[in-house]
Amino acid sequence: MYDDVPGDLSTAARSVWAKSRRDPHDPEAIEAWMPLWRHLDDTAAVAGRLWDEWLPESVRRVVAGSVDGDHDRARRFAVWLAGVHDVGKATPVFAVQARRLAEDMHRAGLESRGPYAERSSLRHELAGHICVSRWLRDRHGWSKRDAERLAVVVGGHHGVAQTPQQINDGEQLTQLMGPGRWVDVREEFLGRQSRFLDEGDLVAAPVLSQPAQVLLTALVIVADWIASNEELFPYSTTESTEARLDRAWRGLDLPRPWEATLDTGDVDILLDSRFGFTGSARPVQRNAVRAAQELPDAGLVVIEAPMGEGKTEAALLAAEVLAERSGAGGCFVALPTQATTDAMFGRVTAWVDRLPGSERRSVFLAHGKASLNDEYRGLMAQGRLLAVAVDDGSPDDARPSAATGYAPQLAVQTIAHQWLQGRKKGVLASFVVGTVDQTLFAALKSKHLMLRHLALAGKVVVIDEVHAYDTYMSSYLDRTLHWLGAYGSPVVLLSATLPAKRREQMIAAYRSGQAAAAGRPAVPADAPRDDGAYPLITAASADGVRRYPTPASGRRTSVRLERLDDDLDSLADVVAEALVDGGCALVLRNTVTRVQEAGRFLAERFGADDVTVVHARFLAVDRAENDRKLLARFGPPGAGRPTRRHIVVGSQVVEQSLDVDFDLLVTDLAPVDLLLQRMGRLHRHARGTDQQDRPPRLWAARCLLTGVDWSTVPPEPVAGSRGVYGAYPLLRSLAVLGPHLDDSRPVELPGDIAPLVQTAYGDAPVGPPDWAEAMTRAHREDVAKATDADDRARTFQLRPVDPRAGAVVQWVQGGVGEADDGPQGEAQVRDGQMSLEVLVVTEDENGLSVPRWVNRRGGELLSTELEIGSEQARVVAGCSLRLPPALSNPGTIDATIADLERRWVPAWQRSPLLAGQLLLVLDPDGHAEVAGRQLHYTRCYGLEVVRA
């Protein structure tokens, strides 16, 4: 059966078998076995092809930097490490799992009768780490410190590097490692694979940096996953390794990395060719490209500009420049929420399709509900190729994957490659649009973290709305920026309202990574600079920081800021007066409960047809439809803007990254940077020539500030707002806005943005003297809260790069296990309690059904006895919903889960989309009782907790 057994293998080596594929119905039945030597050869061959044709130049450069820039030597070590990664399977504790072959091994002199039942006492990746380290030390005279830097790649190829304690304990397990002939076999494998190295490669040990170790481990993982797939590398074959590789590589058909090429340096032409924008580029866009061009090496570009200035286009053009100069093979665009991510996905894919070059490009939508995005599913259908098994040692992932067939030649350039899908592999696609959590996970100690680092290290990383992240998230962002700096990955940060102190912290974090990679001491953060420059482009690199003060585009908006009492009658009266001739008002509340209360009241006053409610507590499909309608009705000119009066009542989901335009704004008090973001939704687009196409009463932009008890000293924000933001930033926001309130000077956008933000987030006292005591008390509470958040953030946070350290042993130990794309994963990098997510179905006398209002398959009955169909499962998965805090806080979560688990459907657990999900079952009128609380869901208002 195996006619191509290498002639240089001893009988003992031929007797060692590995790579089990087990019958899931009989764990003891061995369905197929392949020889270890073949898998090592295949993995080495795949690693070489990945290095040559798939790894971006920027990644190869990091690894080569550890061997004096010698790319050929770096490649040889990468291939060798892939070729020895499973040498730990040449141990009795692993090999004797093949019971029917144990006697063959015994006859070949390999002891296979002993205390080997407990495989977990010496996993093969730990045994491999020990074998490689010993071989390099004993046979080639390397120091333990140098040997461990390579051995850690072998020990971490299942996603977690070994700890010093595990290594020390493993070295004492002589019986499990296998003495005598077992040692000879392992050394035979190691020596045989050294044919991939040159004669002098093992004479002088390479000093692999921590970033190089991480990236090499990721490369070996990917090569192992591909070589483990029996569809690509079948067991029953007499092909040579080279022939197997060529056939498998054609079948896998991985798109090559992006090779950025600017076809012109003219920014006006670039804007037209990439985005279809005619006319002159805005100053922000010109300076962003200039800053990227003038960076001496890969670096960080911060774009601060008002809302609606074309920051996204500026960032993508800067990304092209940075990718061309750095050798990055893709781009990762990160946004605050799933809604803003979905809205950005189409813009990014349109840009990718317009990039020069004819090669196919892989894309990935990175958030937990990506499979519900129709545009992304269309790209997946076009790019359907072989699915490749993930071999990480777990029983589920050890099952052989089913081939989905080969793809025909595609006419389109942009595809969602089938292999580059899923939580672990998806971010390896060349172009990724995802929630910011997907980048913050790079600082979270979790299994297979090295894959996420490989994904980011090979791309230009663009992060939007960087002002919007609290202390907890900012801690993770800074650590991510540190590692990106160490990899030399270009980064572009975007914000309209960025405090100077926060800007300098992020720059310092990135440059500290650059310094660590170069073995230099970190440069402390600069003092916040408030010279009034706004818009502003900042470019930072290892050599220093350059600032580009930038004129605004000429767009100006004067916003009259007025107080409004916090009662619903006052709200309704002011809206009625303002919209008497028509127009569109946006009412923004800081909590979902306040949104729902205001929405119901205004609907009763003006009629349900004139009021739209949007917030986060709708079904996923309903939220997507709400966002689509919001953009269609209130987006740029040309959208179907209502001709009659209309009121949108929403939460913070309207605040960020949605290009919507309203005539009047009523908003709860919020931190000043977020208030300015909300004001950016006022008179955002010109709607006429001589005069704006708005009702005469709304020609002037007005913002009414509510959610405050104006009768107290200082004015007191409502409890819900204090719970979300804390009292201190709210009071400072009020203090700096005081001179603009009521009949005072309007807020000028963009002119007042920088002064207001920098003053509010500065250290100087603000506000009237009689506010001082309350301000001091609120400040103490704010500092304590921030300190606690920072301490909690560091619990599972990756350590910074240490140029003096050896191997990255214990790199992710004490972490969170796997980083999850859903609410649990978000809770790991976002502050606050974890919210429970449920799937909502309805029930009547006929059984369970899709909620009747859902556009696709609404009212369709759901089988609970048979396995659910894939399309029906996708519809049910789209009916996901996050429960309110009242049902997911520490005091209620156990009772909530216990109630929901009563409606468990065993047949649905066979569906990948539905397995493990909790069901919230509503009656035909949308009611349910959970943990003693009455719930009610309607398409108009979302999920409400009904008060007695």
C-alpha cells in the first residue's frame, strides 16, 4: 500500500504510525492510519509552498530578521520545523493507540507494553518540544535558551505553547517518552528532516525573536491543517511528496496575498478610480496619503477629521501606500459594532474590486453574524472550494472533513474562499472587515492566538472610531498596537473627536512595540499637544512623530444648543413645534429603556407611522432591516427621504459610522466627544443650491440637550446615563458646553470640535466654582473605576514583547481558552457583564415556528424531531437577540438559563448554526415569562421587560 517508503528509514521507524481518524460511533475503532514519516514530509512541503506563495513579504521579513535578514535561511528553518512538528508522536504513549499495530512495533524493538493508557500525561506536542530541544542541544551543542526558541514552535503547534513546568515534568517521564530504540527513531526522524537545512544552519543557532517565534508557530499550524486533510493528501496513494503537493495545492487554490501597486500618485485620480469620486480630493485625504508616503518605514497614521470629511476613503488610500511600502498582503478594517461593520463591508469590497491587478482576492466578514449577511454569503457561494480539517488535538476537530468539490474558474476577483472561513482561519484572508473585538483579541491570551497574530502581522490594520473605547477596551487596544508595532504592521486610526492624551497613548504603545523589536528602550508618551490644529494627521514611526495640520474642506455647520427638561411632554411639544412643516428629527437616548419609553409616547402623540425606534434589543434580522431602512431614508441625497414629518428614536447605534442626516436632534447628555458625534448627524448633507431643502423652521441646525435635572447644582444627569458613562465625564461635558447653551454662541462644526474635546478631557478644572465639590467627588469615583477596569483588563492580557526573553513558553497560559466571536468573546475584551444571547421562536398549538414578521420564511413551522435544514437554520440563527441586563446580571443569570434550557431541542444540536443555543419561546402575541419577569417583543419596539 505504501510503495514509496523512503529507503533510508529503518524498520523501527517504518513501524511508528500516527494521524488517527476514528469512527465517531466507535471511539476504539481505527478507521485509517497514515505513516508519520509521510505526514511530516507533506507538512514540510506545504510550509515551503505557503512561504513562497501565500505569506506576505512583511511576515517573511519579521522571521528573516532573526537570521540577519537571510530569507533563504529563514525559509529553511520554517520548512524544517514543519517537518518535525509531530516527532512527539514517535513515543509509546501516543503510538500504542494503534493496538493492532503495537505488536509490529514491539517486534521492531519498540517497547509498547507498559503504563501507556493515560495519553494526557504526555501529549505529543509536549513530547515534540522536548525531543527537538534535546536534539539541538545534544547533537549540535546549542544552549538550552537557543534550542527552546525553536522547540517552542513544535510544542505550540496545537495552539498553546508549553509552560516551563510542563517541560520540566515531561523530561522526567522517561518511560512515556520511550527509551532505547524509541530515542533512535526520533533522532532518525529529526536527522532525516534536516535535509531541508544547509550544512551550516545548525552550526550557529538563530536567535528567534518573540514575534518570529509566534509567526513560525502559526505557519506550522496552517501547514499541519492543510497536510492533515485526507481529501488533499489521501492515505492510499503511491504519489511522491512533490506530486501530492502539486495536486493538493491546485485543489486548495488559495488566493495569493495582495501585492499593492499604486498606479498613480495623483490623489484626485486615485479617488476617482477607487471610489468613483470626481473633483478634487479633500485636504484630509491629500495629507493622509502624504503622511503615509513620507513615513521612513512602516508606521502608524492617525486621521482626526470631522464627520463626513471622507476619512474612510483617506484611510484606504493610505493603506494602499503603506501596503506597497511594507509588503503587507492585505487590509483589516475594524469598526465598533456589527451594524457598522456590515455597512462598511460593501464599501471595502467595492474598493478591493477596483484595485489594480487581476489576481483573485479573498475577503472575510469577521463577526458572529457574518453568515446572515447576504452580500457575504454571495461571495462565499462564488468561492466555494475544499474545506480543510483543523487538527488541534480535540476530538471534534479530529474528524475528517467532507470535500465540497472544486471551484470552476471565477470571473470575479473578490471571493470568500471556503477554506478561509471560521473563527480560527477566517482572519487569514487578505481583506477582512470586522468588529473591533477581532483586533482586540490579539491582546487576549487565548488558544491559537498565534493565528490571529499572523493575520494581523501581514496586513495594514485600519481601526475606526478609536475615541469610542473605554478604559478597559483601550487597554486591550494599546497592547494590540504594541504587538503590531513589533511586527512592523502599518496601522491607520480614525476619529472625529479624539482627546490628545489618548492619541499620544496609542502612538506610544505602537512605538514601544517597534522599540522592543529593535531591542531599544521604549519611548514614553508625549505630553498631550493642544495647539488647536484640527483636522490633524499624525504619522509615527520608530524614527519619530510628524504632525500635519490640515485645513477643513470648507463644510461648516452652526448648531444651536438648547436645554430641554427631561419629561416626555416637553419632548413631544418641542418636536411638534419644530416639525410642524415637516422634517426629520432624531431623538437619542443613552439606554434602551429610555428609547422604548420615548418611542411609545411619541407614537401615541404623532401616530405610529411617523415614529421609528432603533436600538440593540431587536432580533438580528430586524436590526439589519432597521439599519437598511435608516440608511435608505436618511442617508446621502438620493435616498428615499420622507417628504412628511418623521421621528427616529434611537440609542447609541445611530451615533457611530452611519451616514445619516437629520434636521433636528434631541439627545441625552453624553461625554462631549460622543455628543459631537451625534451633532454630526445634523445637517450632514447639503440638500439644495440656493437654500437647503429643509422646512424653514429647520434651516438652522438645533440640538436640544436633555436627560438632565437642570434644577440642581451642578445639574444632575439621569441615573441611566450615569450608569453608562459615569458622572465625571458627563459633568465635564456640561461644563465645557455651558458657554454654548441656550442663547449663547452656537457650536461651530468643525471649528469647536478640538477645543471642546481637549478641554473636556484635559486636567484643568472646568465649570462654575459651586460645581467644584461635586466635580472632585465624581473625579475620585472615575479614577477608581478606571483603575479597576485597567487592572481587570490585564488579567487575561498578553504580555508585551520582551527582547531579552527566550522562548515564548507560557505565552497564553492562564488565558480564556478559545476566543469566541459571540457575546462571550466580546465580554472578554469589552467592559461590563456578559449578555445572554438567545434565539427567538414563536409557539402556538401547531408547534414552534419562525416569528411571523420575519421577511424570509416568517411563520414557517419548525421541525423539532428531525435535523433542521440549513436554510431554515440560518433563518432561526438570524432571530438571535441579547437579553436585557435584568435577566443576565449575576443575581438572575442562573434562573434565566434554567428557564431557557427547558425548551432545549436535541435535534437542533446537529446544526452548526444552532448547536448550544438557548431558545426564547414567545406566544403568538410575543409574550414570554423568564426568571419571573414578563417579556414582550414587538417589531416596533423590540424586546421589553414589562413592568407590573
